[in-house]
Amino acid sequence: MAILVLMRHGQSLWNQENRLTGSVDVPLTERGRAEAMNAALQCLGLKFDIAYASPLSRAQDTAALFLEKLGQYVPLITEPLLIEKSYGLLQGLNKDLVKAKYGVDAYNLMHRSYNVAPPGGESLRELGLRVQPFVKQVVGEDLRLGKNVLLVAHGNVIRSLVMMIEKLSPDEIVEIEVGTAEPLIYHLDENFKVEKKGI
């Protein structure tokens, strides 16, 4: 049994400004950097063998700060398939302005639902088609070898992986919210079956 820790990056500048970030590379705030280091305190005693991160700086920096705080210097591999879903024409826009333009119900569908994509962007289902096979194949091989893995990415990437690991339905995943720099700790067998959650 190996351990997989999934984590969304710390607060980014556009998170702070209440903007839809998506696949745009936006840096961490000072609060986001602190969140990354504080998250390590929730994983004391865990020893990682390898780490993966989205190449967007907010994810890479979160992973590096987290591992540095733990005093662990393991390979940190960046993987483009772990980039956040694209919000298309909505990227960079203030969330309240988007709600005012499209209505709250339409905003929630574009932002949270499984099948509905923002205009010119990706749905959670489409995101899963690129994220889940990578994790099953590459991260899955690490887990089968008994390696403990850290994976730092973005809110919707983590939601897609939670959906896969916990076998959630499209209706159930709508309710899942992933906070910034909150480690989700899974003890998994070689088939991604959850043996235990948490430390």
C-alpha cells in the first residue's frame, strides 16, 4: 500500500482578486506561499519518493515550498496534462461580473458541473479525459512500486482525481469543493482502491 497526497496550490493573485484563472499562469500571493508551508505541517511523518506538479508556477511553487518545509528533496516532475481546465472566454474575468452577465445558475454550471463547459473552455469531463489516464498510468506505476507520491495541481484537476479515486457520480462531484493548499491523503492499493484516508 502506498500513499498519494493530492493538493491544490496555495492562494494565487487571481484567487485573491476573485477572478477565473483557469490555464493562465498566475503567481502565488504571500498568503499562498504561507499556505503551502503550513500544509506541510499536516503531513509530518510522511515520506515522499516523488512529486508531480502542473507546470503553472502557482502549482510548482506550492509543491517546492511544501517539500522544502518538510525537508524533503525528491524529484519534482512537471506535467502539462495537470494544467487547470481552460475557462475559455471567461479566463481573467471577475466571478461576480460573470454571474451578473450569465446568471448565477449558468455560472454554477460552467464553473462546477461535470458536463457543461464555459464558452470556449473545457468541462470537468473533458479535463478528466486528459488528467485521469496520466494519473492511472504514470502515478499508478509509482504507487504499484510502493512509492509515496505528492501531486500538486489545481482545483478542478484535484476534483477530477477525487471523482476517480472515490468513485463519485457527476451529481456528487458538483458538491466537492477543494480548498487552497489542503492536503488530501489517500492510502491506496495498486488498483487505486482507498484503504484509508488521512494520516
